[in-house]
Amino acid sequence: MALPVPAALAALVLVAGPAWTCLQCFTTEAERHHVCEAFAGVEHPRLRECGKAFVTAFQGLVDANISYDEKSRLHDTFTQMLHSLQETAGAHKPFKAAFTNAAEKMKQAITQLKKGLQEFARLFHCQWCSSTVCDFPLDCPVQDVTAAQGDQAVFSCAVGFQLPEDMISYSWKFAEGGLRTQDQSYFRELRQARGFLARIRPALPKHRGTFSCEIKHDERPLARLYFFLNVTHTQRRGLIALQGTFHEVLNWTQREAERGEPWSPSLGELLGHPGALTPSNQLLLALSAAFLSAGLTLLGW
């Protein structure tokens, strides 16, 4: 059988309304009820008034948003506040002034919380008592990258938030076998890749799979990016052979153009060329003339 809810405790629930505050996110109904009992006693009307004043004092923190990493620290601060309020109630001080003072101190504590490098990536909202993950969670969605076989594939490990200037490191991993995953157990480290850019050249079918880049600041992970590389099959080999043949034709044409047409001079051009009538050439001309004369005589005969 369900336990009955005290009337005063139910009153605290009704007062809360649809909009929550940091008070209701980091304290329980029972804890707030005990504080009000310390201030107002067990009399129902005063407990209801105390519960309403408690929540009203913290309405200024309805829109408070904090870095998710600071959630546990803020919870500890609220726990300390509850103990402090019980001590104040023991001193017989009015609860309205005590709640207003506690809310002001809590507002100052929230503004002093350390903001993380990804403060806009994951926030805790007091209005809904929940966190939201925006564009830059630790594990980013897998991005698709396509490269033709033999071409170059490039991956950029860049994020949309400001990184510190020092103590930043990049590490790359690969999940082979065409696997599309974010499970770190399938990845092996690529020790030769260390910067924010990684290149695969030439891209081959064996490179089809998921590449992962992890950004760390002082050994603390800030973000992990994933790239699924799909290597497409093309007629690249035939294209390369065709290009080679084309270049050979161009080179052959160029060589023929540089070589030029062969020179076929006439007898007059040869005789007019300087140094043409050397003694050996004169002897050859005399013999040619003799043979020509003998040939004409024979034909005439």
C-alpha cells in the first residue's frame, strides 16, 4: 500500500508550478519540508507559508544554466545551504529573510562556477532540471567522406568552440573493414597522424571504414570526431593508361617537330655549299662524269 503524503509536503508540490528552479533540482521535497519544520514547526498553515516563501525566494534562478561538469559541485553547495538554514532556524530567525539571503548567496556561487571549454555544448537547465546536448558533445556524429579510388581523402579535426592555445593534442584512430561505428573498441591507433589534419593518399578500398580524431587538453578529452570514408570504384586504371598514351603521342609529335623534314639538296646547292669541292669530292664528280659519258655512248650505240 502506498504511504500517505503529508498535507504540508503536498502543499510544497503544488507551489512549485510548471517552472522549476535550481532549488527544486538539487534538493528533494523531503529536505525542504524538514527545513520548513525547523522554521515553522508542524503547524500546517505556517508550513504552507514557509514552503511558498522557500520556492519564491529562488525564482530568480529559474533561467540559470550551468556547465554540466559543475552539476555535482552545485549539488554539494545546495546541501551545505540546507544545513546552514537549519542552523539559522535553530537561532529563531524569520524564514523569509533566511531564504532571501540563501538565494542571493546561491546566485553568487553559480556565477563563480568554473565554465568548461564546452560550456555551450552541454548545459544543465534549472528550469527543467535536465541537460541538453548541443552541437558539440564529446562524441560528435559520424561524418561521411567520399573519395574516388586513387584520389586523396582529407579529414579536418576542427570543432566550433574555442580551444586553448597550449596543451592541445590530437590523436587519430581507424576502424577498418568498412565498419561505421563510434565504439572505441574497434579502433586502432594511427601513430603517424598527430595534427588536426589527416590525409589518405592514395585512397584505396582497404581504407574504407571509420576514422576517429580525439582532441585533448592536458590529457583531458574535449571532443571526438568521426569520419566514415567511402572509397568509390572508378575506371581510373583505364583512364591513367589512356592519359599515358595521349602523353606519348604528344611527346612523339614534339620530337618529330623538333627533328624537322630531311634536307634533300640539288646538285647545284651542293656545289654552291662552302667546302663542297674537296679533292675527294672532285674525284667522285670526275668518275661520275666518266660513267655518265660511257653510258650515253653505249645507249647511242
